[in-house]
Amino acid sequence: MAVAEHILFFDQISNKDVPRVGGKNASLGEMYNQLNPKGIGIPNGFALTAKAYRLFRTENNLEKTLNDLLHALDTDQYTNLSEIGKKARTLILGASFPDEVNAAVKKAYISLSEQCKINNLDVAVRSSATAEDLPTASFAGRMESFLNISGEKQLLDAVHRCYASLFTDRAIKYRHDMGFTDMDIAISVGVQQMVRSDKAASGVAFTIDPDSGFENAIIINSVWGLGENIVQGRSTPDEWIVFKPTLTNEKLHPILKSSCGKKEYTMVYSEKKEGASVEKTITNLETAIEKQNIFSLSKKEVVQLAQWCYKIEQHYGMAMDIEWAKDGLNNQLYIVQARPETVHGKIKKQIREIFTLKETGKLLTKGIALGDKITSGKARIIISPEDGGQLKKGEVLITDITNPDWDPVLKKAAAIITNKGGRTSHAAIVARELGTVAVVGCGNATQVIKDGQEITVSCAEGKEGNVYDGVLKWEIKEEDFSQLPMPITAPMFILADPDRAFELNNYPNKGVGLLRLEFAISNSIRIHPLALCEPEKVVDEKTKAEIKELTKDHKNGETYFVDKLAEAVSMVAAAFYPKDVIVRMSDFKSNEYANLLGGKYFEPHEENPMLGLRGASRYYSDFYRKGFALECMAMKKVREEMGMTNVKLMIPFCRTVEEGEKVIAELARNGLKQKENGLEVYVMIEIPSNVLMADAFAKLFDGFSIGSNDLTQLTLGLDRDSALISYLFNEENPAVKGLILETIRAAKRNNIKVGLCGQAPSDIPAFAKFLVEEGIDSISFNPDALVQGIENILEAEKNTKPKQ
């Protein structure tokens, strides 16, 4: 029998050879031949074929004995799985290699060592089942691999153990789960030049976001040393999110987000001399603190790796799960494995969940319902955000009222219940943005609910949210909206949390009509902009220490702010690219700014911050100009360095046309010139003066966005946080509708875009009909209201042709 039947070098293998060498080795051969010439580093190697394994089995008379063992397996309860597996492995390990297989392996190893110009070359030895990585079955992770093997004796021993691993307990069970019976699975063994990642870094990469299925991102994870610490979850890896559409443009920066993981452990090889022989082992060491706090790859290496992953994906024509390693001896990157991404990369159905309560219980309290979901959990009464650590993930937060200080706490809550606040209060807005169940304005929640009490929170029973004693039963039905038509009036998102952007891209939409910066500033940045520009004014040691810790990985405080804000905005811009993403510049009030780290040293005390120093007035003021400059630098980075020209800017709370002119000049002073590189600047219409002077505003700005919450509040003279008068808050009030109508008409007269951001068009079909009839260009919805909003628009458009 010819040696060629037992050994195939990578340059002899392609994807067509899965029956001969298994999926893993076929993929390595395919990449070595097709992608190595394109500059992708693939370590050389060879495969011991499935035919060699079958010869090993027959010459040792193992066929019948192994078959009998497999047939004796209890396939109902698997009570004898361990016993069967142990007997099978003992049989394999007690057998010997046929002479021709033995000779073929030794000859191939010597040849590979010569090609790599290294005596006794260190190699990785990996199992590759002939059914592995097929669409119907993947044995990946169920059989053994052996690293840092050198010398003929060690190699043959590793091959032997690979053969035995076809009969590990998990491989035997998987064989039955997938319907493989008898002896119809064979094994090939791959032998590949070892990459010394123990002296550098290694990891995994996905050419699709594994959580959301977003296809335009490449996710790269990395740890120091061997990548097994990622696979086993022992170490928190570094992570980079890279944007495919800008990856091939050398002038643009394609890394959307970088997260420095703790990389708690570093797995390395160690050698122990025993007389004349050397025993090689793998050791997992605690990573030194200084290495925990720095990235394990440079930005240049991340981009190179992402470009390789993109080429691999294009070659295979599908999303890929890729293992890579960096050699610490030559500082080169290598791809060591690639397989189709079969678990997370499946196309997600576009669905809406409909919740229905199946039983009733004792009603504890009720208030305004946010969203349409139901949840249950243990109640946790917390009055101050400083005590937010008491809330465990999955518990229900019960409190009096919230403000932006609460944002990190709210993200952990299974549900939010407040005594105070209306449907446009802080808690309500954040709940919508996070998709969290919330009942606000209950009045007595902190009195009638006990700390630790099990409760059920239902927002699926109309506009009133109900809080019940105990854990009640409910059901969830899925409604497929994949066939939902796109209306003429553009449905857009209201967003704040960049972490949800990739997921929300699956919904029908025309982009983002309002991206609030406040959430990113309070959650990701956490520091007052002026405390970063003028750190000498922050005097208490605790605050200084917190700021120092947060900014430690950045050149200075200003670059920290710019990088973090650009990162947050770019994630959203990338998710919806090339559709418009309209970014509203920061609209904190002075009391909210004061709550940021260091904020108390800069912010004035105002009796009515809602009507005080906010929005446009801050941007050109001598007081805040430096802070606004940082926001501008971040937006300039997103648009020009990262290529996200789909980002438009929006100015909030612009009281007069003169203020508008000053802000436009301030933007230009910071490198954001209107019309340059396609930059458009919108203005929020949320003050009656905006409407009365709409024609003048329209000559200055490129578009209007009606903020219905503030416009209703300021038109009717309401405090939207007051539960006492929340019943008066009504966007359908004739005064409010009159102002909205005039805004739309002014935009049409001046040939600029006009949209509306608010809850009313999803809650009130008649309000959506009113907007559609008047020819509004877009309506923006919170994520939980988008599908209902689209349905309302479609119904309105059935009998109405929007005005042009």
C-alpha cells in the first residue's frame, strides 16, 4: 500500500477531501493552498488519513469488539457510558500501529522538519473526524488535541491518543445524538508546525457578531499565552469589534470598539528534564498585573487579523469561526483553524414577543406601564443609587424616583418600579431604551412592597402596569414581522444604549432618528468633561483616584472622553450604516451634569434646571465651551477618521435663531463645518419659539426633529416628572398638535426634512394618522414600540397619501 494513501501534506489537500482527512484538516489544506499565497499565515503540516485509521483498526482486529461495545451502550439513560468508553479507549491504546503507517508518519515528520529547517520540529497534533464540521454534525471540541509535541516517539504517542479520543465519553454520546451508528466514523490526525503563542498571544475570531448575528462586524478575542483559557472561560479576553465596510480602506480606522480584558491567566509550556529525556507540560500561570492592564495585540495586528478573517469569509462564502495565534519567537500572526460559524451565525427570525398573563394574584400597586412585557423576581427596595450594589442582576428595583445617576443600576434590574414619574420621566425613558419592564408613578410602591418579596410585574394588560404578589404564570407568543412592509413614512429608532445597536439592526427601520449621548456619557465615560479639561479644579482625593483609574489607559483625560464617545457613536453608526444616524449633542441639565465625577466643582446650582443652562446655551458659553469641543472632536473622529459619514448632528433646546448661529459657528471652530464632507446639522423643535420662528430656523439648519415630550411640556406648562398632573400630559392637545402641524408645514415650505421623536405615534394610532396625513418624513420610536409604530403608520397610509 502506497505511503500517499496514509499521508497527505497540506499542499495536497482541499475542501473536497473531507472524507479522507476530516473537516478540520480539509479546511487547513484549503487555506494553505488558496489563502497562504494571498499573505495569510497558515503553518505548514500534514494529515494522517482516515484510511490509515481504518487500517489500524482492521489489522488489530478491533472492528467487531468495538462494534459490540457500541451496541451494548444504554442509549436511554447512558448509565454505562463511562464503562463503555473506558473499555474502547483501552482497546485502542493497547493496539499497535501497522508498520507502513508507522513508517509513513516518521517520514512525513522528518520531511516537515526539513521544510521548516528545524530538527525535531515542535508540532500541534489534532483530531479531525471525517464527519467533523459538516453541516449536520461537528465533533469539534469532543476529541483531543496535543500541543508542543516534538520527536517521532512523542508524535506517534500523540497520534495514538487522538485515535483513542474518538471513543471519549462525550464523543460516543455525540455519535448517537447525531445518528451515527456502528463504525461509520473514522478519524484523521493533523500534524502542524507549532506556533509558540505561549510566548505571545492567541485567541478566536468570528466574522459575524455571535450575539446578534450582525454581519458587518468581525469580533476578535485575545489572551496572553495559549487560547485554551478563552475556550474554557478561565480568562476574560481582550476584545475588538472591527467594521468590515471600512476594513479595506487604508485611510480609515476600522476598529469600532476595544475592551481590555483582565486576562487573569496565561497558559504556557514548561519543560522538565528527567535524566536524558525532557518532559513537556502545560502550566497555567497568574498573569502579572502590568500585563493584565495592557492589550495583548497592537491596533495594527488587530486590523491585519481582521483583514485575514474577512478574506477567509469571502473565500468560503459564509460566516467563519477562526482560531489564530501569534508566535512569540518571530512575532508573526498565524491562522491555525477555521470552520463555518454554525451556532450563532444562523439567520435570526424577525419576531415580536407577545406576553399574556395566565393567572391573577393579589394586586400590590399599579402605575403607568412601559412596554408590553411581563417579568417576575425578588423585590429590592433601594432609595439611593449609592446603594445600587445591593441590587443583584435579575431582581426588581423598587425606588422613589430616578435620575441619570441610576443608569448603571437600572441596567441590572429585571424590572423598575417607582413611586413618582410619568411616562416621559427618566425611569420611563431608560426602561424603553433598555427594553426593561417598568411601572412608574405608582405612588406607594416602596410602602406596599416588602424588600425581598417575590413579585410579578405586568405591562401586558394595557396602559396600566400592575404589580402582583408572588410569581405568576404567563406565556409568550412570537409574532413574525419579517414580512412587515416598509411604510412610505420612514420609521426610525430612538436609541441611547450602543450595546443594543447590532441586535436592533434586525428590525425593519430606516436608521436612527435620535441617538442620545447622555447614556454613553453617564455609563461609559462617567466623568464631567470639564473635570477632564481642568483636572486641577477637582480637589477631593477619592474623586481624583476614580478619575485616574478610569483614564489610566489613555494619553490624557481629553483623549479618554473623545475615544469613549466616538466608540459609542461608531457602534450605532456601524450597525445602521449607511442609513442616517442623527446624533443629538449632549442635553444634560446642570443638576445631571453635577452628578458626573467631578461635576460638583463646575456646575451651577439652578432652581429649575429643566429651563436653565442646557442644550445650545451651554455649547457656546465660556463656561462649557471646552466640554463641547470634546464632543465635537469625538464626532469629527467618527465621521472623518472612521468614515461614518452617515452620522448627522442635532442641536437640542435651541431657544433663538441667534443661539443657532452661535452653535453653528462653534461647530465650525471645532472642525465640523456644515455641508463639508456631507455634514448636516438638525435642530430639535421642542420650544414654542422654535415653531414661531420656524422659517428662520429652517434657513439655518438642514432638518427639524420634533421632540414631542418637551414640546408638550413647555406648551402646556407641565412638569413631566410630576405624577400629580401627569394626566394633563397629552400630545393630542390642540395647542400641541397646532405647533406640530406648523413645524411640518414650515419644513415643507423650506424644503428640509422633518421628523418626530416620541411615544405617542405608537401608543395612539390617531396621532400617527395625523402625522402621516400632514406628510411628516420620519417618525422615531423607542425599540419596544417600533413594530407597533410601523403597524400604525401602515394603517394610516392605507387610506391616506402622505403630503409631499
